[in-house]
Amino acid sequence: MIHNSDMTLEVQGLSVSIHTRKGTTKPVNDVSLRIPKGKIIGIVGESGCGKSMTARACMGLLKPPVKIESGRILLAGRDLVGLPESDMCAVRGSEISMIFQEPMTGLNPVMKVGRQVDEAVRVHRHIPASKARQETIRMFEAVGIPEPEARYNSYPHELSGGLRQRVMIAMAMICRPALLIADEPTTALDVTVEAQILRLMKELNKAGTSILLISHNLGVIAQVCDYVYVMYAGQILEEAEVCALFDSPLHPYTRGLLESVNSLRREEPVLETIAGSVPDFLHLPQGCSFSPRCGQCLERCASGEPPLFEPEPGHKVRCHLYDKDTSRI
């Protein structure tokens, strides 16, 4: 059993709402997840399911009309929800950092990348500019940036996508945070660079950094994660250790995701897909949010939202098919 003292981050019943003239949506709805010290935890799901919104809530980066409706976000036992912005600024970078999906959106296009990274270390560690520069160059070398001294004076547009992503990792790691959130860190990178970035993340994890990896790529999740949460329409539908999830998926949605990948590996590949699409958050179906797309839908699925069941120790699933009164699949 993992105790609270062994948790880097614990999210409890997090709900995020967006108020618009058309109505109120909940892109994150009662999400709970745990990131133990020294582990890599994955969140997987289709685009628009709430993965990135969950990450931004953990970073305190939500701005009106988006807000946290309820829940707690405990970083080493300290609740980040409701912290004044001045306190949250001290937490970001020093205790929790984030690699954004597209590095060009996280880097200032008119500022040299070296200055952007050493600015972070100067703010959080209060060291002189000369020492911050040395720390930045050492970190550039550590993340595999060639000719780190020369790259220090480069602008973002002068670097390839892979190098920009390494700069973002260097910026996120320069203050040695306890938790690194990586939001689709290998999107739009070629497979060689992707492998290098994933290898680097494993090395950072071995050095003691806990990681929350957000991806729609099941292959990436399988390579690096210890435990996985499957997200759909703002909710966690299934969670398990990575081997259990890939060997014995329980939820029809998880099975559909895996089947769409495995179908391409057959002798005669035929792309399997999940019918329909992620629902509009303004018009979510009653009951189970996945019920309109589910080939195993029961009558109760369309009327009552299922809780999380635990049919196997450590393996949880939000599906009426696993109710004790319902025969198992």
C-alpha cells in the first residue's frame, strides 16, 4: 500500500468548469489521481478529453472563465487550490514544472533561449547572472543539446523542433522540481527525436523526479509509464498498472483504443475505430458519457452514471458491466 507521505502529487475530486454565454461545461469532472515519488504516471485519451486541462489546473494556470469548481491538489501534502498567485509563482518551476505540447508556445520568440532558461534559475534560486549562465549551459549539455555554449545564444526559430523541446525540458528541470508534467512532449517530433526525449525522461525519473506524462499515444505510454489513467469526456474511466491495463483492459473504451492500434499489426491490417466522437461538453449524454459509442451498452448505462468499481486489486473501471449485480464481460 502506498501511503500519503510517499505521494509527490495527489489530486482529489477535481472538477473544472467553464462559464460561457452558451452555458457551463465541465471539461474535468471529479478526477482523482495519485503520483507516487519516483514514478512515471500516464494519462491517456483522445484529444479534447480533459487531459491538458487537468495538467493546467495542477499548475495553477487556469484563467477566467475557466476555474476550479471543487477538489484538492496536494503537492507533498500542501493544497495548491486557492493559493495566492504570488505563492503559486514560487511553486512553479521550483517544485512543479511543465513541458508544454508545442515548445514554440512556451518560448519567447524574441529572447535567446539561454536567457530564458537562466531567468528561471535566477528567479527561484537567487543566484548571480554569471552562475545562472553556467548552470544553464550545464543543463543544456545534460539534456543532450549539442554545442551548448553556442546554443545558449540562439533564438527559438533557429532551433529544430527536437532542440526546442530539449530547451523546454532544460527550463523545466533547471531547479530540480519534485514533479515534472509533460503534456504530449513528443508530438510533431520524428521517431528518432521522440526516442531521445523519452530516454531523457527516464533518466530524469531515475534521478528522483516524479513525472506525469500526458499523451494520446499508447505506444509512448507503454514504454515509460508505471501506472496509467484512461480519460474520456472529463472523467477517469479506467486506471491500473501499465502491464495490467495493456494485458487485460476492462473498459470498452480502453479496449477500443488498444484495438485501434493492434489492428494495424495484423498480417492484413484493417484499421479498427471507435464509432462516433468525443461528446460536446455542453451536451453530454445522460448516464455514462461513453454509452452512445459503446457496443456493450446496458439499459442502465443511458440513465445512471457508473461509479468506479475495482473488479481486480489495483485495477479500477467506471463501467456498469463490473457492478456486482451484473455479469462480468
